[in-house]
Amino acid sequence: MDALSRIAIVEDDPEISRMVKTYMSDNGFEVAAARTGRDLDQVMACGRLDCVILDVGLPGEDGLSICRRIRGKSSVPIIMVTGRGADTDRIVGLEMGADDYLPKPFNPRELLARVRAVMRRSVQNDPGQAETPQVLVFEGWRLDVGRRQLFSPDGKSRPLTSGEFNILLVFCQHTRKVLSRDDLLELVHGRAAAVFDRSIDVQISRLRRKIETNLKDPAFIKTVRYGGYMFTPVVTLAADN
């Protein structure tokens, strides 16, 4: 990973903040520590961030509110850190646009792996890494893989979080195939599904709201009973590639 990659840890527990900052710094990251949302605003004003590690339980403005606010202006990858058993916080965090979550207490090695994974898939990636950016087309929609952008049939950009983009890309690469939740978690996050893991369901729900005309009867992302999900459109490579 690039030694200049810059991340922020937003955590009010000084011991956890110090542990994360030391571990991530030792693994080649520039780390800025923040205790509150206001502190994070100052960090973000000082330059680009490649990832935000955001605790839910913060004094004053909580992590969920901060996540929603960040998503209104930035697509930087966000990993939510939640208390043990706080399933509601995790689901709401994903609804707010978080890309991944990690329950406390966590192993710093797992946090490092999650940070590296979301950064590899993020909109912050260097576009020069792709020799021939691909544009995938389905029903008039255009998914620009190189720039990680989605355009509607009328040419308007439809902002996607990193997680939503990754799910849509997986669907386009496996169109007309039934993918279980386990399949999607493995393809998107590179990990097996945990018991009661509903992160994929939450992000698919968000994605549907952006590309479907009728949410009660989705045309693109079909739910397959006892199976998972199927992306139904024919996907082709844009002729101008």
C-alpha cells in the first residue's frame, strides 16, 4: 500500500485511538486522529483522505450523523466501528453510506485488512492504474469502471458509495446468475458471511433506490427466494472502449 496513503481515525477513547494510530502508522499510513466530528472536519480540510475509521459512539455528534454528513460531500471510504452486538448501528451505518463495519473489540490486523480492501475498491484509486478503462452498458445505463461512476440513460451521473459501486460491478460481471449473500460478500469484500450478516441486503436496498423505477417490483435486481439475488439485464462493453 502507498506509504503516503492518508487515513483518519475518529475515536474518543484515547487508548483505542493511540493503538490504531500506532499500528496503522507502523504499516505505512499517515494517520490523523480525531475525537469529534468537528475535529474530523478540520482534518478533511487539510487534504485528501483515503479512508475514515469512524466510531459510532462519539460525544456530541455521533458517528452515524457524521457518516451521513460526509456522504453528502465525499465518497471517501468509511469503515464504521460499532459496539459488540450493536446490529442496529451497523445496519443504520450502512444505510448512511458506510462501506464496511467492524465490531469492538477488534484485532488491529483485521482493521488493517479492511482498510486496505476498501481503499483498493475506492473512488480514490489512481485512475492511471487502469490501462484501458472499461465502460459497461445495461439498459442505457453506463458503468464507468475506470472512473468508478454510474450514468443514467439520460446521461446524468448517479453518485454511488464505494460499497454500492462494488456490488453493481459484481452484478454486471455475473449477470443473470443467482448469487447468494455468501457469494456476494465473498466477491465484494473477500470474506465469508457472518451469521445474520445483512450488510449486502442493506447496500442492495440503497442501490435499488438509485437504479430501479419501481421498488415494489424491481426490474434489474431480482430477489430469488431461498437463493439470493439475480441481476437480469444484458451487460455489454461500450462500443467506444
